[in-house]
Amino acid sequence: MRTRGRLAVGALVTALFGQLLAGTAVAAPAAETLSPGHIAWKPCASPSGQGTFECATLKVPVDWKRPRGATVDLALARHRATDPERRIGSLLINPGGPGGSGVDFAFSAPESFSPDLLARFDIVGFDPRGVGLSNPVKCDADRVKAQEALIYPDSASSFAALREANRALGESCRDLTGPLVDHMDTGSVVRDMEAIRAGLGERRISYYGVSYGTAIGQQYAERYPHRVRAMTLDSNMDHSLGRWGFQKTEAAAVEESYGQFADWCARTASCALHGRDTRALFDSLYKRADAGDLVLPGDPPQTVAPQDLQSAALSYMYDPASWFDFARLLTELDASAPAAARSLRTYGEPTEFPFYPVMCQDYDFGVSSYATLARFERELARRAPVTRFSPLGWTVQTGCQNWPTEVTNPQRRLRVDGTPPILMTNSRYDPATPHSWGANAARQIGREAVLLTYDGVGHGDYWLSPCARDAIDTYLLTLKTPRKGTHCPAVWPTGPSAQRQSPAGGLVNPLPDLLGTGTYGRTA
């Protein structure tokens, strides 16, 4: 979704999918053994009508420790290779989130991936458990709203209230979804992906994952190294980080990305803020919002909160193609123009809500008191004096306080051994998954990792950089990696362009439409 909105937490963490049809976990007969076999594909059509597709479902256990227990149906879609005689195999893809629909990602393939990849691979997308067509996690919308109102605590009492709201929200997710909510961790998704590989009949798979999709890929390579033919991890997560390491790198990423925007405005005459101190402007707007003095006219008038500004800054850093719009928005906010209210509008009620059920089982971010959060906030503001902190990173931490499910897949260093070379890419100024995360994950993987750096701003290098896209295509097709330490030059916007149009060979960037706000795939 390209429209920028006020990033209340319901919007901030909810992936906005296309079709969201719920399936129900059912109990398998006690004597049945789960034996992933041939997947029964049937012809299906993409929403755009482009490409030749097949769709299917695959049963997997809700709890992989109990393979004969309840199951969940995973939804799959594949775009068949357009040159079947030269077909290499299956390329599994995931767009991030957590909460992004891999089925819709596959449906976007004719517009979003290069003709060479479309020719040589069956491109296979799957909705991870709890997402989209794979028994989507559902939570009480009123509980979501209650959490929204408390997600930025400013006192010990509001922190205590947030903890209660988080627990109530998580319990509502369990009540409305069932036992699947307790098994949303990435480790379970990795086991699901291996079942898909077996069901496809492939001895080894190729994989492209972006953003949170890199966490799936990293942990798949760790658990099943000999099942990997090729793996590209674009805009990497770092699952080794503790509470403070996570916060400081996220804050630095937004601050540095905004700094690149400010520098671009200074040298770009067509930027609406050209000739102004863009850093000072944001600081001024933040202080006005913090004092309650940034009010936009309307019926009723809209008061802009500091977090609205931070969320907008994060959002617009995902793709520099949107920077002309962002500059106009800041100009309108400074003038308290009515048009700004349309760009900061509130989203509707979310009910599908997979983000926290995944993140709160993958990260142990519990803190003992509000004093710890307050200390973090002061230090982050010192390190990032313009943008203060990352609203995405901050709400991952605050939203998981007192979450009722167990942290079943806590942070740890990767231990990957025995895979082919893995191509990892990261933007130097990525607002959501910082370059330091990619570099650190590459160090953990070791000799198997080849890190390519895109020297620009944004998230999802395949659609930001022709150089990165060519390197990714070459590697997936031929297994030839670029040299370690390769850099791709930054691509800067030169004028307002068609929405979603990628600089990478005319392809369409699918991430804005696949993911909702504030996930590790896209803010909108």
C-alpha cells in the first residue's frame, strides 16, 4: 500500500493481505503419520490475470514435536517456468513481515522478477502458518486498540497497563485462533518449508527471502544445509541481538536514512525542502508534536503525536522513490495544512494479526521495569538526535512485554555449516534491517556467506538497484557469486516517478502491496 497513514499500532504491525480466507486446524487420525509427499497442484489464476499458476495446500503439524497431532493447511502458489526445457528447479520465495503473503508474492512474479528467473524456475510462494490463507491468526480488535493506546509508555503506571493489555491481546489471539498461536515461531516455519521441499520432490531448493524472509532462510540453512542449492537473503535480520543491541541499531538505521534524505534534499532543486535545513525542520516538528502544538485543521482537528512523525519518517525511507512526496508532507505539516491530515490518516480495525505472535516467540525482549525503557529512550535520543528512535524497533520491544506465549526460538548466533555459498545483500542505509545486521549475520554464517552492499537507501535491494538485481539473478541462475565485499552504487530519485516502479529494469516493486505497516518488509 502506497498511501502513507498515521501509524497507530494496529496499522504499524498488521500485514494487509489480499484474500484472507481462514482454515481451521483439524486433528489427524491417531494412526496417521505425516509423510509429506506429492503436492496436488491445480490450475489457478492470479488477481492480475498474468502468468500461468497452480495452487495447492499442504498439511503440516501445528506442533512439530507432535507430528501426529493437529494439523494446519499451508497455502501455496507457483508460477511455472516459462522455458520448461531449461528449468533449473523450484525457487521458494518469502516477502517478509512477519505477516507477508508468499502466495501473493508468487502471484506478483510476472511483474516483479526478471524474465530470466521466470524462464528457469518454478517460483513457489507459500503463506506461512498463521498468515493469509494458512489459518490466519485472528485477535480481538478491541484488544488491539487497547494495546495501541499504551504502546509508548511514559510512566511506571502506563507500563504496567501496557503489560496487562499485551497479555489480554495475546490471550484473545489464542481464543480466536486456537493452539496454532503457540507455534508461530520461525523454527516451526523452517520445518514447514522443509516439508514443502519434500512435497515438491526437489532434492535441493533455491530460495529468495527479503527482510523477515531472511530469518526463515538463515535458520533453514542452519537446520538443513544440504537441502540448499542456492540462497539469496536480501535485507537481513540478525537474530543474535539482545534488547539494547536491537534498539540502538534500529535507531541508528532510521537516523542515518533520514540524514541521507536531508542531504538529498539539499542537493536536489526539485525537492520541496530544497534550501531548508531538513534536519532542523524535523526536530522542530517533533518538539511541536511533543508539546501538543502540532494540530492539523479538520472536523475534528487532528493532533499529530511525535510517534506519527517518527513512523512517517521510517515509512518513507523504505524507497527513495517516495521522497518527493515525503518532502511535500513535511512542508504541509510545518504549515499545518489540511492536506497533511490525509497523509496521516488512521487505518481501519485490524483483525488478522500475525506480527506479535511471531516476534514475541522469536525474541526475548522482556524488561524488569519502566526505568529500563526510560533509560533506553534517553540514550537512543542522544544517539539519534533527529529521529530519536525507531518506532518499529521500539514497538517490537514494548509490544512483547508480558506476551502470554513462550519464547520458543530465542536469540542466538547462527551456526551454518555445509551449504553452498549464500548471497546476502543489504542497503547501506536500510531503515528497518540495518546494514550492521547483514554484516553481523554474514560473520556468523562464515565462509559460506558473501555480502553485497547496496550503497543507497531503502529496503529490498532487488527492486532498488539494477546492480544488486543483476548480481542476484546471476547467482540464482549460475551459482556464481560476486566477489566478497562488492558494493553497488546508490540510485537517487531524480523526479517524481510512477508509484511502485522499480529502477531495476522496469520491474514493479511488490513489497508495498504485499505487506502492511511496520513489519520487517514494508511500512506504508
